[in-house]
Amino acid sequence: MDVHGRDLRYFTAVAEELSFTRAAEKLFVSQPALSKQIRMLEKQLGAELFQRDRRTVRLTAVGQALLPHAREVLSAWHTAQTAVEEAKSAGRCDLVIGMSTSPGRGLLPALRARLLSRHPDVRPVLRQVNWADPSAGLADGSSDVAFVWLPLPDGDRYQHAAVAREPRLVALPDGHPLAARAAADPEGKVDFTDLLDEPFLALPPQAGPLRDYWLALDARDGREPRIGAVVASAEETHEAVASGQGVALLAAGNAPLVARDEVVAVPVRGVSPSRLAVAARKDDVRPLVLAYLAAAREVGAAAVS
């Protein structure tokens, strides 16, 4: 005899309500379907479970004998279902990936494919972080891993894998004299020394060493930069350059985010290349975090060699 959990659930509902109408409403099924299922259960058991007349429904002796066991079986199955869902949830973990702008360069799909091949139940969750936080959420723990530009403030707190090494360009308003100079240059570049008197767009002060890096303090021989405006997003950078508030250094791979409409980007001679990395806190040794870092090392090996 093969009795289904549905049969016991239907039987228990009728036994508790002592009404096929109320039990059907409770179960969200039609009364004829419920009555048919109870008759099939009675046929399997070879005994009636309910005494019915036009006004009342009562349990038979067989029904009274079955009820506590049916409840016990349903309770055990509910416990089993809860345990299964908890086990499934434990396997399906989120990995929060912080970033100040989309990393592009095909990095997200490449890393996702490698991560899922090792941990198919993980759910990568992307999180946009303001440029004021150069750690992209690692510092306050709101991101598990993050795409960051090097150097990182408090670098000894983090572990990282470089995924891109690109020349730095300068974003200029269309028609700027230096854009014409770059066009006439055999290499299509401008010298950074030609930019020293230009107003620069700067990251928020909270960005620390990263603000200094994108102002190229290491290439200024001690000359303080002129700050034309503070920007906290690619869109703000584009608008500020287009309106003549200043020029901005940016990685070659990020040029399409800024160099459009009234803004152009040209290569700069005399500044070091930019480095994009995937980072995590150094004391974070969770398997998913280490797996994402390992994937980043694989993807970045060719790009930064």
C-alpha cells in the first residue's frame, strides 16, 4: 500500500475541520476533488474514515486510529523539508563583488565562469561603491571581494591579484590645444610635463593614495597640482571635462566611459601604467573568496605579463 503525503494532509484537514467544505477551502482545492481523494484513501485502507450525512462529518474508529499517526508523519515530513532547504541554502552562498565602475574588459563573465565551475551554487552579487571608498567596500566589510585600482590605502590589510595593466590616458575637452598636439605627435601622445599647468579633476580626499595616483603626484617633481573639481563617478568626470573644469587621467580600458561626445582621450608619455586588481581582506580565507582570487590570477596572468 502506497499512501502519499497529500492523502494524509487531506485526511487530517477533514478530520480537524469535520467539514469537507471548510477543509477544501483550507487546502485551496475543490470540494469534489477532496472528496474523491478521501474515497481513494479509504479504498486503499479498506475501511471508511468518516461517517457522513447531510449535516455532519464524524471520524470512524479507523479514522480516529489513523489521525495521530497521520499527524506524526506530516510533522516528520515538514521537519525533513526544513532540513533539506537549510542544507540547500547553506550551499547557495552569495559573494558580494564591489566595484567603483564596471570593470569591463570581459573580466566579469570570465571570472564568473571560472568561479561557477568550482562552486556552482554560489551567487555573485555586484555592488556599486562610490569613488570616495578606494577599497570598494572591503574596508567596512560590505564587499567580500572587489575590483580596485592600485595602490590601495592600508595595502597590508589586503591580498590582491592584478587583472589588467594599462597605459594612462588624459581626458581633454574636444578642441583642446593638447589634443591637436597629440595628433601631430609621431606616437600620438602628449608629455605629462605639458599637463602640469592644467587644472586636474581629483577623486574625493577620502580616496587617499589613489587620489594622489590619479593626479600623478609621483611625476610632478614636487609641484602641487591645480584642482579644478572633485569627481566621484565616470559621469561626473565626463561632464566636468566637457565643461572645461579640468582634465583627468584615466586607464585606457575606462576611456569609453569618459571619452565621448565633447571629450577625447589621448595617451600620456611620462606616467606609469595603471593597475586594476581583484582584492580581498588578507584575513579572509573563506573558500569562495579564495576561489575568486584564484580565478582572477588565472584571468590576469596573460593580461599583466
